Amino acid sequence: MRHTTALIGLACLGMPHTCLHADESPIEEVIVIEKYAKRAIYLEDALSVSPDTAQLLKEVPGGNVNGNGPLTGIPQYRGMYGPRIGITVNGATIAPAGPNWMDPPLSYAAPSQLVSLEVYRGIAPVSVMPESIGGAIVSNTKLGDFTHTLDWQSTGRVSFSGQTVNDASLLGGMAAFANQSHHVAVAAMSEQGDDQSFPGGKILPSEFDRQRGEVAYGYRYGAHTLEFGYTRNETGNAGTPALPMDIDYFDGDLYRAKYQYDGERWQIDAQLNASELVHGMTNYHLRPVPQNLALWRQNTTDVDNFGFGLNARRMDSQGHWLLGLDYFDEQHNGLIDNPNNSMFFVEGFNNASREVLGAFVEREQRFTDTLVAEIGVRVNQVTADADAVDATPARMMPPAMMLRNTFNAADRNADDTNVDAVAKLWWSRSDQLVLYAGLARKTRSASFVERYLWLPLQATGGLADGFTYTGNLDLQPEQSTEIEFGTDLTLGRFSLSPRIFVRDVDDFIQGTPSTDASAVMMVRMMNMANGTQVPDPLQFNNVDARFYGFDMDWRVSINDEWSVTGLLNYVRGERRDIDDDLYRIAPPNASFQLNYAAHKIDASLELVAYDDQAHVSLTNREVRTDGYELLNLTAAYQFNDTLRLAVGAENLLDETYLDHLAGYNRVQNQDIMLGSRLPGTGRNVFLRADIAW
């Protein structure tokens, strides 16, 4: 714990300047909920050049990211991650095609085309997402907007960036044409990078290649607006050294249509979304090929997503009502084979489907000029099913045969009725002080992986702990009870927003040692046949868990040019049924940033510090990590209304460190021991140019 003192010291100094209140305008009423309920990062102002959108979460209180590769960051918020966090991209829910979340939802919103990333602070409203037990994130890549005249106007942006840590480059652009009734826009980007370097060598493989294109059209007539959008995403070779395979390709088509009515008393929003995503991965095309030809693997997966949402907001003198109905359906397939053996196959998932139909009612009530509440209730009907499966091992090996026959003979249909309820209260004691309290009951049903993984495999939603897992057809929904308290304080040039929280989760879905003799025997037989040492499998089961902690952002404006900003985050994740900690929880961390903004210059010097993580999961054989500190420097110069140039250096002192949320190395590499935690990247000098009109 030698870094604890440094963390506390940093916490007394600042908040990242890209982590802003969603509404920085003067408060028209005493309380504006939006100001305190969200943290928004506006990408036009941010100086990040990372290809991974999830990395931006490190700039909001409570946020972090689990990294398995350069494009595969899985958002973590207050200790929860993966499908427990509700995420939308342009209003659409996206179920990844990769059963190991090689394409997490935010990977379909590349930073270079992102307008904003909004993270709900703490408990998310029931209206935001069907399932948001761990929080909610809204990403927007909206292209163009209407003007206020009949004359057509053109706007656009072209961006270029390059960085040294992996010789990566990016070229992207957007052009829009609009008047008061129409807007049309096109956007495209291409980015690629080589293997990342660290002070001891190279992280292999960590190269990446991605292209993205988007078109959008909108029509507005009076109070009515209709918009359409289409996105094409193509990811090529991309390394994921913490996972058993690397990305060969991701091809995806995403469609959306939206209608909005903005009346004097009523606002109506309706949205229709669909996507078709296909994914190929191998364990031989980027990493060293297995010497045993029988161990070559390629996995082809796909998912079809479809969803809609309809909500109506009615304003009144005391607040507003929000009523809504939403639906989301995902259908997955996965086939594993061996290019050296045409007879080998494993149907990992066969038409594994999951549907969520939800309805909610939410009320924002202003009791007085100083007291505002938000109360909401949601009911979700979650159904899941899967077709029968087969595999070559199940035709030859008794343990695999038993697992297949048991799965195929079972009732694979699941039907859960889940109820969420949220109550939040803001009390403005003065213009400088707002007190906050929140209470929620949130639920989540099992993912298709957690329920339908029938053969011991390392398809785990990106857990990357080295274990094989099997699913559980009898999983119960997770039920979370959360309470949080906080304050928003402004004293002249000083402001801070601390929060404390406790979240108890009954029936938390966690891998525990398998008691299925067939699954255990299967793994042991494969070890004997292949000369491997894979540990006995885990099975997804219901346990009891608790998350608790504290997070805060704050700011000190020294004068009109200089400011000091910072973050402080602390979270613990524990099992309540046994004496163990939860896996892959972010260590205590803090940041301090000295900012200068004047005379067309925007510059910052940032110190980031992470404490040791000694609270690790024994069940997952998690290894402790030491703390570290990193120094980052960025500067931008606005030449005119059109051109901005930015430069920066991340990990300026080229420190060697281990990120606790990075996975373990799965690739033969002379620079990194097999099975050891992947190191953080070395010094990265970058250049970015933006041309806007």
C-alpha cells in the first residue's frame, strides 16, 4: 500500500479538464438534474489519439477499462464490467459478435468519429437502458444538424493523427450539408497500427487495422423530425494477446431510423435499430502457430441484433412524466474448426437467442425550488433459447458426449420477469451546495455465454483469466440493491462532487469450480492428449457479492488561464458467500492535472497514480500488482477558426508498469513470459491535426 499517501494527495488537487458537467450553463432553476447526473467527454475538445473508445472512461469518476488488446477495451464502472453496463451507440444497443467481447459495443463508435461520450453518474435512470445494473454509457456519432434558414450550409472536419508507441496513424473526415429542413452527411475513417512497444520490448501481437464509414440523412417539418443512418465497420487483423485467439476480421452493418416530435407539452421519440455482425478469429495467423497441427483453431461467429424504443415525455409545471417501451433481440452462432482437419468442428453456439421486452414509467418531480426527485419503475421480460449442438469431440470422447447429450436433452428455454426501481433526490441547500441521495434495485439476466456455453471453452465475455468455463441453464437473474450519497459543492473557483456507494448483488453470476464430472474429465483428457496444463474448469453459477467505494471529481480555477483538476476512485468487490474478492477490480487510483488555456493555447500536465491491488480473486487465481505513477503532457494550438494542431507525450518518463486490468499473456514472446500480466505501453509521442469548417 505504499502508494496510498500519493493517491490521497493527488485527490486534493484536481479533475481532468475533458471530464465536464453535462450542462455548464448557469442554473436557470435552483436544481438542474442533468448537471449532476452525467459526465460528458466532448471529443472535439479531447486530445486522445487512442483507437479504443473505452480508454476515455478513465477520465470520469468511477470509470476504468479492462484491456485485452488495442481495440477490445471492456468498460468498467465502479467495479462492474461487460454486459452489466448498459451501452448505446447512436441510441442502439449492440450485442457483440465475439463471445469474448473482442468487439465490445464501444468499438463500433471509433473516437475519431465520436461527438460525445456520456457516462451516467452512479445509478442510471430506468429510462436509459433495459439492463443497467452496473451503470450506463451513451455514445453519439451524430453527423450534421439542421440550420435555421432555407439556405444550405456546409460543415465538416478532417482529422489526422500519428503516434510512436506502435507507429499508428489515422485519417478521418466528415462532411455535412444542411438547411432548416434537411441535413445529409457522410463520414469515413481509416486507422492502423503495428505492435505496441514497452520498455522491455514488444507486446505481441497488438497490431490493428480498422475502417469505418457512415451516412446519415434527416428531415424536419415543424415539430416533426425523421432521421436515417447507416454505418459500415470493417476491422482487419488485430491482436488480442490476453485471449486465446486474435481477430482476423469483424465486418458489421448497422442501421438506424429515428422519429421525434417536439411539441409544447409532449415530446415523442421512436427509434428502430438493427445490425448484422460477423467475426473471424484464429490462434495462428498473428501469433506463433501451434507446433501440433491438431491444436490449430479458427472460430467464426455472427450475431443479428434488432431493437426498437418508444418513449413519450409530458411536461408540466412541477416536472415531467416519461413513459416508454423498448425491445432488443440478439441471435448468436459460433463454429470452431481446424483448417488442418476438415472433420473437426465444435458448435459453440447454435441459434442462441436472447430477447428483452421492457416497459417503464419515470417521474421527475420538483417539490420546491430546492428539492427535486427522480422516481422510476421498469419491468423487463427476458427470454432466451438455443438449438441443439454437436461437436467432433462429442462423437469420440465420452465426457464431451455426456455434456452434449445433457445439454440437448435439457429444457433450454429461459423466461425471467425482472423489476427495476430507482429513487433519487437532490436538495439544494444554497447556490453553492447540493446534497444527493439515491436508492435502486436493478436486475440482469444471464448472457447467452453464461447460459449456453455447453463445452469447457475460454469463451467468457473477455474475462481472460486462463480458465475454461461452462454455462448454466438454471442461472437466476442478478438482483442488486444499491444506495449512494453525495454532494456537489461550489465555492467560488473551487468545486467538487464526491459520491459514496454500496451495492449488494444477490445471485451474482460468477465462475466457481465446476462440480460437473464430465466437464472436469474433459479438460483433464485434453491436457493429457495435448501436453497442456489448463486448470480444472469453472462453471457460471449464482453467488452473492458486494461492491462499495468512493469516487470524486473536482476543480480549482486559479485564474482565467490556469486551473487544477483531478479524480479519486476507490472500489472493492467482494464475495459475500465465501471469503474471497472479485476478479479484475480496478485498484485505487487518482489523477492530478495542471491546465493552461489562453491565447489560442490549451495545455496540460497530468500525473496519474495507481495503488497496489492486493485484493485479488483466489477463485480466478488472480495475481497481485504493484502501484505506479505516470506523467502525461499535452498541448494544442488553435491557429485560426479552421486549423488546430495538438502534440503530446503519454508515459513521458517511459516507466515500466503493470496495469492490473490488463490480462495475462497468452502468446509465445521472448519479451514477455507466457502467463504473466501484460505490461503497460511505453512512452508514446503523438501528433494530431484537425481541420474544421
